[in-house]
Amino acid sequence: MIVAMKKLQVLLYHAEREAFLAGLARVGVVHVVEKEEIGSDVLEKATGALKRCRRVLAGLDAAAKGLKQPASPREILEADAVAQRFEELEASRDKASQSIVALKKDAAALEPWGDFDPQNIERLSKAGIRVRFFECADKTFQALKLADIPHEVITSGSTVRFVVFDNGTTDVGDYEVTLPAASISATRREIERKEKETAEIAASIAALTAQRPALREAIAGLEQTERFETARLSFEEGAAGKVLALTGWLPAAREKAVTEFLSGHTVWSEITVATPGDAPPVQMHNGPIARLYEPITKLFALPDYFEIDTTPFLAPFFTFYFGLCLGDLGYGAVIFLGALAAFVKGPASFKPFAKLVMILGATTMVCGLLLNSVFGCLIFDMAGDTSGIFSSGGGIAMLGPYFHEGNQKFPAMTFALYIAFVQLLLGIILQTVNRIRMSGNWLQSLWPLSTILMMTGVTF
């Protein structure tokens, strides 16, 4: 269900601004309606620092996933020092990775020419002898007139690579190539050095993952600062800057606590019920089972505040269709056991998701029995097919395929269509209820029910 919200409007003397906002931040129940354009140095600084810490934490979380065991901190660092150290390591890692890519490209260009010392070529050049490198197709090479030109063929085949020794004036064609100014052995040694440097940087980043608690603590503080400063800037000035106005939202269940807080300040306030013209924030609160399916609802879109929360209605159909689609006793058992292990060994934040996957796995097992399938094989012998693991008990597999008069029947398809029909009817009913809740006009909101009558008439 959607948590009931109430609208809060406050007028207060400007001198009480800071004290009031400080108290409001401690209450922590009002969702402040922000201005479209707000800003201050404090907010800008907090937002920038928050973005930086979140990015660094995401990078360290990614690095921690590849570790066999968590890193232990040698010393506790401040969040700013952690972020700065990570950014330095990240920049060094990126620079080294780019160097490796460039060096490997140079090595690939040098490899066909063999290992030679570029300094020897430089000495020959000073003596007036140029060493030029050429590359062309074999057919083109055969057509070149090189009999009177000192040259040496390095590689032959479909592609010919050769070196010409002259004073630089010989016309050999547009086939000259420029090679990197390093030997291939030196290039390979540099690649090894850069790869070792990259490994050392990765180890330093892995050690830095132990400092993530400091980042999380800093993020929590920055988020509080950002909320407080946003609320402060969300005041609208009136009466020549003497009176300030604030609009926000609070859960109806916290109305008493907020009223007590407001009574301690010299303010005018009004708490009213949300109307269709308003846009209250949407906060869902469901039972322990339906709450597990809230992430699935959020994958699509949150319902409007004045609509029905469809999560409890989505839960059974989603669960059943998941099991019916996978429909295998063996795969369901694998999913259930994997989720059970994650529930027992995983972090507390992962347990709700593990519970949901356990439910889906159990449903898949039940549907696997009904569909007569375990790892793609038959569980029970069926009419026209005696390849099942068990010769009896086929009555359990009520939805399993079977043969009748030479034709294979799939009762699961018919059953799924009936369930889909029920789901469609339920959706139309919920649409009708939502229209009534949002418009308040019963007669104009009942027209979707005519679709039910039409569908029922066509079906039966």
C-alpha cells in the first residue's frame, strides 16, 4: 500500500530560519518541496564531494569483488585522503594501460623486421648512409628496379619487407614505412615493466578497499548536509525578506511528532490532506511478503500517489508465471538452494532479495512437478511416453504434456491462458478503482467494466 502523506505549509520570521531548519533536520520526517533553481557554495561543495565519494566507493567496491578475502587496513584514513589516493592510483593505472596499448602496437610493427638497434641506424645516418624501410605486395616488389640499389629483403611471401641503403635520393615508390624509434627487445622490456607497474597499482587499490567504511560514513554526512542545505534554500522569502514560506510533505503517521515540533517555534503552520492537484512523494509500505516484490514494481514505475499500489496483486502472478515459465523441478531446486546459501552467508541487505529468489525457486519446483520435468527429463511416465523416472504417479503432473490419439497435448498452455484471463480481468477492475479514486466520478469511471462483459461474452 502507499503511505498516506499530508501537506505541510509553514510561515515563520526570518530570524528563526537556521534554528528551525536545524530542528527540522533532526526530526527527519518532512520531504521538502525544492525550488527549480537553487544553489549556494555549501550545497555545491557538498554535492561535488558526495559525487566524488560515491564514484570512489563504486570503484573500490568493484575492486573488492575480485578479492578472495577482504583487505585489512594498516591505518585508518580520512575519506578525503582515501579519495585522493584512489584518484592518483586510478590516473597512474590508466596512464600505464594506455602506454601498454601503445607499446604493444609498436611491438607488432617492429616484430616482422627483427631485433635491431636504432642507434646503429642513427650512426649510419650521421655517416651519410640512410636506412629506409619498405613494405609492399610481392607483385609490386617484383616490378621494382632494385638491381643497382643496395637493399636487403627481410621477409618474403604475399607481403615483402625490405631495407634500402642509400643517401635518401633513390626513388623506390610510396611504400616506405616509419618504424618506432626503439628495438623490439627494448619495447618488450618496457611492456613487462608497465605490466608490473599495473599489477602493483591494482594491489594498492585492493589494499585501499579496506578504507571503504570511511567513505560510507562521509557519504552519510554529506547526504545530510545536502538535504539540510537544500531545505534551507527551498524557503521562499516574502514580506520584504521578513517572512519565509516552506512547503513540504510528511507521512500521516508522523503528524503528531511534527505538530509537537512546530508548537515549539513561533511559526504559522497548516497540515492538510493531499488533493489530486498535488504531487506528494510516493512511499510504499507493504506486508513482509509483498514487500519482497517492491523492487520489481520499481523496475517499471511507481504508482501515482492516488492510485492503488499494485505490488500485492503483482506478487502472486509474477511468482506463478516465473515458476510456470521455467517449470523444472531440478532447476527450481538449484535456484532455491543457491538463494538459501545467499540468505545464510550473504550480507543483511541481500537477505530480502534472497527470500524472493527462494520463493521463486520453490514455485519453480512445484510447477516442475505439475509439468512433469526435472532437468529436462520426464519425472513420471505419461500416456504415449514411458521414458519417465517413475512409472507411476503421473496424476501429480496435471499440466504435463501427453499423447492422445497420436497427437501431443499441452494442458499447461490452456491453463496459462485461463490464468492470463483472470489477471486481465483483475487489471481492468484495478483500473476502474483507480479512475474512481482519482476522478471521484463513479459513472464516468465504470466504462472499463464494459470490457469485462464483452470479454466474458466472447469467451463463454
